[in-house]
Amino acid sequence: MAGALPRSPLAPDHFPDLPVIKGVRFATASAGVKYKGRTDVMLAVLDPGTTVAGVFTRSKTRSAPVRDCQAKLGTDPSQAAAILVNSGNSNAFTGHYGQTSVTEIVSAVSNITAAPQSRVYTASTGVIGEPLPHDRIVAKLGELNAGLDETALEAAAAAIMTTDTFPKGAGAEVTIDGKTVKIAGIAKGSGMIAPDMATMLVYIFTDAQVEQAALQAQLAEICNCSFNCITVDSDTSTSDSLMLCATGASGVDATGNAEFAQALEGVMMDLAHQVVRDGEGATKFVEIQVTGAVSDAEAKTHGMAIANSPLVKTAIAGEDPNWGRVVMAIGKSGAEADRDRLSISFGDVLVAEKGWVSPTYKEEDGAAQMKQDEITIKVDLGLGDGTATVWTCDLTHQYISINADYRS
């Protein structure tokens, strides 16, 4: 289905030139899991010594691949590792068949790559509730293993797409102790996007050396201000997986290094924003800045209430500066608010303050802001020092069309 959808108007002009990460190689194949005439399986093989961290959906109905990956984090990094991803079928809500598919794929990948089964991680994304035809994937492993290439990250990004309209990638280089450390990542995600974490698969690779516990803590912390601050439609997937792999090939120890953390955050933020820009049917990229809340947590609660409101999102789609819908979303969020201390701006245009429309506000100024491809909504609660920024997109009829036809 991904190939039939027009490219998002918010998409970047091209896939970025990503740094090559020594210690990891990629390959893709067409297994016909669901899609015809396109790649739908990706294999990554990582050298011995690679540390692996991950964060996953907290859905109570999470898939068998997610549960398997969660159980394997923190295993001995001295041996090789492998990641196998398929698109088109999520292998979720498939009873005991789900774990059978994971077991068969893990065993076959281990046999062909020499990575122990405890270091083989799988992920599946696509339709829920249909048994995964894992035999089609296993049949392609020989081809995948023979085609492994350290420069094939863009192809890997394309192979994991579902309703995505463009492959997503981001990278960075940072100098530590006079040596260059590289980071490169890919993501998929377009719909069923909400914190914890989204219908997302994200794979980030670095040639830095980072101790596993430190890598895990760093990943979780940055995820909270990036992927857990985006929403397209408020729905949390069964299959979210974000994995960060440090091969150590650069010989540079980046454990606890601030410059490395900043570069990693930049890559993760870039990928998170690309997911929103590819929101199903999206035509507007929306940043919501909340200040003056009782706490950062309450600021985020307000921000997500605005970002997830169908009324706010459809007003944005219609380029209607309906600030009353923002007021409504704040009032229903459950976090503390005071009508008479509240102010709202669209971009630099002050719309409402002190419980009423601003005396300087002109409807045409608000409408001009809504016509932009990128829109900023600013809310100040006037209650404290809590702040948060979240990102979303508009809600258009195309979202309905895509999801009404998703399984056909």
C-alpha cells in the first residue's frame, strides 16, 4: 500500500546522506509477506562487541516480537547480533502462532548469521491479527545474508515502510577526544502514532563504544523528549520498537559523553519529526509549546490534549484559527488550569489572554498563521515554571481514506 500513496507534502526533498557505521551491514529482500513488487524484509548484522539498548510499546496487547526483544536486552555483547524486520504483517494478536513465527525466524537467522538466538531481535509491522507467513521470510535469508552491505541503510529504511510515503533517515558526526564518532538511524511510522511510543520502528546505529546500561538509560531519557512527545492520532501501536546499537568500531568510549548525547538527541528528534511530517494525510506540521504550567508533566498533559484533539486538528486542516478549540482541549486535559491566567498565541500572534480574546487580535492575522505549512501554537498557563513541547499534524479526510482501506 505504501507505494500507492502520494508523497507527503511535508516530506524532505531527499533521503539524507548518512554516515557509514562500521560494524553493521544491511540487506533487503522481497518476501511477499503482504506487499507485491517491493522490498518488505530487512536484515542487519552487527559485529561482536555491539551493545544493544531498546525501548518498546507499553501496550497491554503488544506483539510477540516486542516481548521477545524486551526479554533479550542486556545479553552478553561479546558475540554477533542480528535484527530482522518485516513489513506488511505485525505478527500481533495471533495467539501461539505469533511466538512460533518468532521462534522459527530467530532460529533461522541465528543459523545463517552465526549470531546466537539470544542476540537475534525481530520486529514486524503491518496488519494486526493475521498469522505471519514466516516461511516466506525464512526462504529469503540466504539471499539477505549474501547481500549484506554497510552502505545499504537507505534500502533498509524503505523495506520497513507500511503506509509511510517516504523512507526516513537521520545522521550525525561528533568529535570526541579528537576522533570522529558517527550516528545513523532510520524509522518508519505514519499512523497509529502516540506516545508509548507510536506505530513506529526505529533503528539507530553508532560506532561509539557505550556500556549497555548507560546506553539504555540514555536512550530512554531522550525518547521521553522526542518520540514520546509526538502524536498523529492518539493511538498506541502493539508493535513499537526503538533499538540503539553501539558497535564500538570507532574505538571511542562515549559512555557519559555530553557531546555524544547531544548528537544522539538530534538524530532522534529529527526522526521523530519526520514521522509526524508523514502522518497519514498530513498537510500541516504543528508544534505546541506549553509554558507556565504547575510542572513539566502537567505541561505535557496539556500539550498532548491539544495535539490529540480531533477538533483542533480538523480546524488546522481547514486553516481555521479557532482558538476556542484550544481552550476546550486545555479545559478537558485534567491538568491544572485557570481560565483568567491563560494566554494563547498562533505563531507570534497573541490570540487570547486573561480569559478572553486579546484586544489586539485580528482574525485575518490568525488565519494567515493557519495557512502556513508549519504552525506553532503557544499556550501559557500562568501558574508555574512547567514547560513542554509536543508535535503533531492536522487531521484530513485522507487519514480516513487510508485507514478505511488499510487491509484491502
